Amino acid sequence: METLLQDIRYGVRMLAKNPGFMIVSIITLALGIGVNTAIFSMVDAFLLRPLPVNDPSQIAVLGYQQHHQNIQTQFSVADYRDIRNQTSGVFSEVFGYVFGMDGLSVDGKADRIMTNYVTGNYFSALGIKPALGRFILPSEGEVANADPVMVLAYSYWQTHFGGDPQIVGRKVSVDGHPITIIGVAPKGFVGVYPIISVQGYLPLGMLPIEGQAADFMTNRQIRGTPVLARLRPGTTLAQAQAVLGVVSQRLSQEHPDADKDLSVQAFPELRARPNPDPNNTVLVVGGLFLGLAGMVLLLACVNVANILLVRATVREREMAIRAALGAARNRLIRS
């Protein structure tokens, strides 16, 4: 222990005598570690970390192709309802949401927030519990301009309302429309799109307050609703895909004006970020970024090692004298 303390004191004295070497080494390693941390955090949050919900492996993202074009993920509400009603054998829940950017006014103070207009079964399908109050019910949001209620994100509740437990039942204004706060989402849950943090959730039926067309729930040409589904226990994605194929044909035949040549597909949620891609392009790019980050760290370490070698060359005479005085080889290496 005494020898270790002597080495540490000696090392501190040597660094103090060479502040340039110390600063360059610290900056070089800090840049390498910082780049690695930033890239890995981004890839982890975007491509590796599952949703903070119950059994995330059962969650699938629905997409569709039409006229052999690229895969799209935004359905009409009418198509969503048909898919939900006709796939109950393979999906326990089919749910959707729409992104919004709204103005929330509380006691005369306004704030811009990111919102999700969600189907009534959104929270129950995800299998999460409210931190406070209740969630939107499956019966809410089925009719346009009905059920003016709102669920706050946990972080937004903490930062803008001070974690006030009396928030449930409070009246606020969203885009000039009176809304009642009914609950708070659990800590850590910010929606099902990993790169965007949602601050408030409203029923899908309230979407007209953002200027959506009055017939958006029945007009199959209005497509803006990403749709997800939860597989029933024991059901595979291949089985679900077979059922979706039948539903696709039925929709194509019944609504040729909007759904001609429609082909609905299901993708594992973790592999459908930001959008479903059979070629896993984003996953490959993420791997390349991680490899690039690793190379940056390796170069940083090599640069510091080269600086140490140069410094060791300068101290060659010092090391020879210390060796002649009886210093052990491991002691010289630690110096």
C-alpha cells in the first residue's frame, strides 16, 4: 500500500510538471469516450431498448403496401377499425395514435406540448398502469369531438405541475378547448415512438381541435394513424400475417376506391424503427455507427499511447539511473 501511495504521489508530481501532456491526453480520451457514449446511447434508445410496456416482444407494427409502392404506416381510422374487428383471432388488441403539437393553457400560462391522440384501448393494449388517476377508456374517443379528457406524461407532470397529486380533475385548455386532466402516465413512458417524447395523451376523437377534417373517422382517403397490435399468447407473426392477408383482400374488394391492391403486413416493433423495413437498413446503419465509434475510441487510445511512448523516450536517461539504483522492473513500468 505504501508503495502504491508513493507511485500515486510521484505520478501527480510528474503530471503537474507536464500540464500540456495531461491536458492533451485527457481531451483526447474524453473525445473518444464522449463520441462512443453518445452514439451507443442513441443506438440503444432507438434500436435496442424495448418499449417500457408489458411483454414488449408481443407488440407488432402494422404497415401496408399499395400498388407495389414503399411500405407506409399511416392508416385511415376506418381501415384501422376494420383491421381491429377482423383480426381478433390473432391480435388481442389493435390500437393506434396520431401525433399532435398543441397549446396547453393553465391559469393563463400557455405552453407548446407534443401530444398523442390515441385510441381508447391504447393504454390497456400496452399493459401499463397509471401513476395517478386513470387512463383513457376503450369507450372514449370513438366519436368525434367527444370525451374531452387528457392524460399527462409523468415527466411533464413533475416539471410543470410540481408533481401535484391534485392534478386529477383539473380543468385546462388545449388549443382553446376545455379539457379535463384525468391521470398521469407511469414514469419512463413517453409513447411508442422512441425518438419523440410525448407530453400529453388525448382521445382520438378529439383530433378535430387540431383542425382535422370532420369526417376523418369515416373517410378512408384520410390516412394519418400509425397502427400497432399485440399478438395473442402462442400466436406467431407468420400466423398473424396470414390473417392480415385475408383482411387485405377483403378491404381491397370492398373499398377499391381507397384500398385497391392493399397489402397489410406486421413487423416486430423493435425492428420497425423508425419505419418497417424488410431489409433492416437502419439496423445495419446503426451497426456501422457503432463500429465507427469504436474506431474513434481506438484511435484516441493509440494517440495517447504514442504520446506516452514519446514521453518514455525522453525519460530514458532517468529510467536508466533509477534501474542502476536498484528500482525493480515493475516499479519502473508503473512510473
